[in-house]
Amino acid sequence: MVRECCGATIPSVNREVTLPLIVDDRGALQVAAADVSKLLRTVGGRWLRLVEAGEEGLDEDTVAALTIELAKLADRIDVACIAHSSGGAPRP
């Protein structure tokens, strides 16, 4: 039996993001992969908007590089989930 539990709210650069938590049969907390990949893209997008708005203390090149890496990680999570749900193994 899997049941949805309360969400975890994560402060993210002047914005809160809520991840729904799921409790599995053993009582372990789980987070849906789709929510994790969405969080990664949301954080990267928020950083980019802050840089575009002229937020001080953010290096444009560093933010761009970090945002790209977050998007790549989100893509890998999505590919693994698609492969799992279709019965195939993800390609490296």
C-alpha cells in the first residue's frame, strides 16, 4: 500500500516549491521522479530570471552552466522513467 503524505516545502531563491511525499509499505518516504525533474528545471529557470533581472551577486556564466547541468540531470531522470514505464532499459 502506498499513500500520499504531506509535502515538503523547499525555499528556493525567494520562492517556495512543494514536493509531494509518498510513504511506501515500509514507511520510507518517496518523491515522484516527475516532481524532482520539475524542481530541477524550476530552480534553473528561476536563477536565469534573476540574472536577467540584474540580481546582484549572480554570475551569468556560472548560472547558465548550472542551469544546463540541472536540465541535463532532469532529462536523464525523465529518460530513465520513460524507459522504466515502457519496459526498456535507459541508454547511457
